[in-house]
Amino acid sequence: MNATPVGALLLCRADLSAVRPPAHLLRETQLLAPAGDWSVLVPEGKPWRDGGEPVDRVVAGWASAVSVAVNRPALALWWDGDRTGFTLASGFRRPVGYVWLKDGTPAGEEEAMHTFADRLGLDPVLDVQSLEPLTRPDNASDGRARLLGLVAVLARAGLRLPPGLAPGESADALRATARALGAETVEWAGWRDAVRAELNAVEEGLDHWLRDRRERSHEYAKALGAAQLAVGVPLALFGLRRHSPGWTAAGAVLIVNGVVARRRLPWSGPAA
């Protein structure tokens, strides 16, 4: 029997007030805590075990959902019996990720690490030089050490993981640590409350993101909403068919954002 821990951490480069509302849409109880200039979400359960989806796919969907809602980067760190890795979601951009084997052998594209640094606005010289060794063979570094090295570089970008919330621990250990640290519980309260919370978050995010774009045309807002709906509906259906809470949540966020963009923007006309 493989006793290697399986777990994940979801990080968002935003404060708790911004992350809290979209976390309701993940349909999985989360423990939310500050992590320096970031926020960290620790899953209360183990949906990758109960739903049959691998851990990396579940948390990649979560990262996409949170990033779209908050309009800030969201980073999923994950590990299982065979691999460790990360997925970075940045709004509507294609997610970028990297994988190492259990023994630390690199199994990703080196260019992905450069894209990762660029999307987080890391220093193109110092930080990239620190990330590059993670893409090279190193017999002294296993998969967990690779993730810890990644977290160390992100400390320069303001990430401060709370004591004990470290990659490579079991999901049970992470949950117990988060509770002991006083992390806030964010529970799934049903679609009505979740959508209401998301609407509030979207309104706040849109005010911030689009404040300097109010001169843009009414047609732009409608087109944005239509695009979000066009992507969100099939994505949510895909998630439901696959019993994947992460992709279902990502689709739900897009649907809600699309409705808001088409019907609630103060300068937009009636939805078509």
C-alpha cells in the first residue's frame, strides 16, 4: 500500500475579503487563512479521493475558478504518490504548470517556469535564476523539496505560508494545522447563497478592474458577458458530468460573471 501523503494547497495573490466569496463556489468546505500578501485555502475534505478525479485536476479547476472571480493569480500546489507539481491560473489565460516525479525528477517544460515567473511579475533575473535549478536534475531534491524551493522563491513576492502549512504534508495534517492556527471555515451553503456572495465579489472586482474602462462601449460589456457564458455553460456541464467540483465551480464562476457583465454593469443596456 502506498502511504505517500496526498494533498493540496490553493494560494491566491489577494486578501481574505477578495478570496472568501468565490471560495463559496468551490462546493468543498475550505479553511481560509492569510499567507502574507496572499491567502491560502486548505481543503476540508478529499474530493480527489471521493470523486475519482486526480488531485491535480481538482485543484486546477479550483485555481481557475478563484482566479477568474478575483482577477488575480491563483496557484494550486499538489502532490500524490507519484508526482508533485503546481498549476498557476491567471484569469482567462491558459493555465501554466510544472510537474516533478516523486524523486524530484523534472517532468515539465522549462519554458513553463519562465511563463510562471512572467505572469507573477517576478524578477526576470534574480527570481528566474532561482527557479531554473528546479527544472534540472538534482539527486538531493525529491518532489517535496522542489515545491518547498518554489515557495521559497515566492517569498520574494510576498508569500508567507503559516507555520505547518507546507507542501508534502497529508491532507489530514494540513487540515489539523489550519484549524489550530484559527483558519476561517468557508462552507458551501447552496447555490443561492453562493451566487449572492459571488455577485457581491464580482461587483467589487468589476468596480476595481473596470473603473478606468467606463468609457468603453456598451457593446464591449455585452460581448464580455456573452463570451463568459459561452465558455462557462459547457464547462459547468463538463464538470457535472465528470463529477469534478473544481471544473463545475470554474464554469459556475464564468456563468455568474457573464450574467453580471450583461445585466448588472451600470453602463450596459438590457441583456440581449
